[in-house]
Amino acid sequence: MKRIAKDIIFIIIGCTFMALGVVLFLLPNQLSSGGFSGIATLLYYIFNFKIGTTTLILNIPLFAIAYFKLGKRFFAKAVIRNNSLISIIKHI
């Protein structure tokens, strides 16, 4: 139980730093990162879409692939928790 709580705390801290880096550093300086986060940033600059929501929507096909290829347990533990948390924090 202690290990699970420690993992959750570190995941929350890591996701918060990732989201804050995007929102507080990349956006004000009009920079973009790579991957779906970078695509979401470009869509923010062009169409003013929310970055967190766009990132989450773009990741849906990857969620489906992970569910079938990596199994339910890994999917629930890693993919949903980490990616969703980063997207939610970016949206806030």
C-alpha cells in the first residue's frame, strides 16, 4: 500500500511538472514540443483549441491500441492514469 501511494504521488508530481512546463514555458514563448502534445500546441496557435482536451482526443486511438496490445491491467494502470492526468492539468 505504501509503494502504491508513493507511486501515485510521484506520478501526480511528474504530470504536474510536464503540464506546467507546457503551459508556463512553451505557450508564452510560442514554442512547440513533439508528438501529440506538439500537434495540440499547433492547433492551439491556429484555432485556439484547448491543449489538454486536444491532447486527450488525439491520444484516443493510442489508448485503443494499448488496450488491445498491452492488456487491460497495463492500460488502466499506466495509459489512462498518466496521459489523462497530464491532459487534465494542461486544461486547467
